[in-house]
Amino acid sequence: MTNSLRTFCILLAFVIGSISSTPTYAADTVKETIVKSDSGVLLKIRMEGPYTADVPLQVVCYFKYSAAGVQKMKGAPVELDKHLNGVIGALRERGEFVGNRLETILINAPKDSIKAGHLLLIGLGSEDELSLELMEQVGATALRTAASLGLKRVAFAPLLRDQGNDKLATGAVETAVVRGALLAYDTQSRMHKQQLANSYTLEEWWIEAGPAYYDETVAGVEKAVAETSKAIKTRLSTPYATKKN
């Protein structure tokens, strides 16, 4: 075999191997859109799942447990629990995290499971309880948990569609959640200035979105920033505590 023919065969084998192998993607290949809030928090809409986000705290939501609900579940929550070797399913089946309205449980992610250091589950109650007001409260609950732990980067995935619920538009859900989180962060900052809370800085809030809902999610986050900016300007600036006479 001549040198030129040998070189050609090596190159051909490399190309065939590249085509037939499963591609791997670095973290920086994730599609991402950044929206900056008035408070300086970077809101990152990212096309990824809750088991791949490399953050200190990952937040996901679950409806109240039922056998029928489990049968409807697909996609991200199923894969998430697989990565955790069934921890979430066990907690729910045993009635130790039912998923009642705003019920929470914090899981320290086992080594070699998901990339996040901690996983926060937030309950949504029964499906007929779902509302945008509830999702705003969910955002505030997630933020306050992050603040209590001092965690500066948080990822959030509502997982509503993956649980078979399409009652609320995806963009409207993200508007509500982000608004709740940003308003709660503003309260935290105001309380710190009045020595009523510890210092806390939220640097990044990641919003996880699938391909079908990505653009709608971006629009929802942008709307949340605009609404939050207006709402904060109308808040009272007087101290929370009144002086004694």
C-alpha cells in the first residue's frame, strides 16, 4: 500500500467513525438568551434539562401525587428521577413529598447524579389549583430558599407540560415565576438595607426551556422584567419597622 493510499484510508476511517458515533456537546453549545433585570440579575433562558444545569440549586415543580398523574408524566421529570436513581418517585409514593400547594423539600444531589448541587421540589397542589398567581408564589418560594442557603445561581423548570398539563401558556408561566422571584429578591435587598435580613446577591437565574417553547419563554421573561420594574417603582420606600413613640 502506498503512503498516499494509506493516508486516504486513515482519513476515511476517521470520517466514518465521526459520523457513526454519538456526538457530545460542551456546556457552551447550549442555546442561550440573556435578559438583564434592573436589579442586575442575569436571566438566562437555556435550552437544556434540569439534570444537566451546572448550578448550585435546581428547582422543579410537581403536582399533587396520584397514580394517574404518574402515568401521564414523560420527558424531563422522568429523566431527572432516573439520574437520581428514583429518589423523587420514592419520596412521592411514600407520601413524604406529596406535592401539596407550595410544599417544599430540598435534596442534596448524590455524587454522579445531576450537575446541580441541590434540588428543590416545590408542590403545585392539584391540577385544578394551578394559576398564574400560584406560579408567582412558586418563584418567590424558590428565591427565598436560594437566599436562605446563600446560593447565587439558580435554575428553574416548571415541568408542567411534561406532567400532561397545558392549562397555562408557557410564556405566561415564566412571566409569573420570574416576576415572583425578582419581587422577592427586591424585598430581600430592602430588608438587608434595614438590617432585617442577611446580605444576599443573586447573580443568575436560569430558565430552562425546550425547543418548542424557547421563543415564547424568552418573550415571557422579557415581559416579567418590564412588569417587575414598574411594580418595584410603586413600592413604599418607608422602613418596614416603625419607631416607638
